[in-house]
Amino acid sequence: MKDHESEEMYLETILVLKGERPAVRSIDIADKLGYAKSSVSRGVSLLQDRGYIKVADDGFIDFTEKGAKKAESIFDRHNTLTRFFVGLGADSELAERNACRIEHVIDDEIFDLIKRSADK
């Protein structure tokens, strides 16, 4: 995994998948993101090395406490930004697409301002 955005995309995808099914494996991530299995395997290994996830012997993926916290934070950013853009008048698909890109680069201070505005 070469960058921060990629790491966050994997964590967010695992969180979403955990909400959709009882167990998540690398193949599920590959299918959801449309990535090659080999790329996902490498990404999962790096997330494991960084202490965000643990992979059981049967291949099922679970978050560590650190990983769950980070994934939930990323997901919150995504949802908040989407809501904010829809509130500005963007259609939901456009809002979603832009939130997905911006959530990885926005400064905490600016995000906090947007969150306060979106939560009103």
C-alpha cells in the first residue's frame, strides 16, 4: 500500500463489508473495490503489519481496536461530507463521489467546521 488514501480506502471498505455480512475476507474486499486479489493481499498484509487488522487462520479479517477507531473515523468523514454536499444542493451521487475523494485529504480543522455545519 503506497499511500494514506489507499490505506483508508481498505479500512473503510472492510467496515462497510462488516456491516453487510457476518465475516469479511480478502476476496470480499477485492470484489467490492474491483482490485486484483494480489493487490488486496498485499494491502491486507500491510494493514496487519500496521496493527489495524488481524487475519485469522481461516482468512477472516477483524479490526484491532486501533483499526476500528480509524475506520469509523474515515466512515464518519465520508458520511458527513456527503451530507454536507447534499445540503448544499449536490445530487447524492455527485456528493458521494466527491466525499470519497475529499475525505482523505481534508484538514481536521476544516472537517470539524463542515461537521458542525452539516449536523445543524
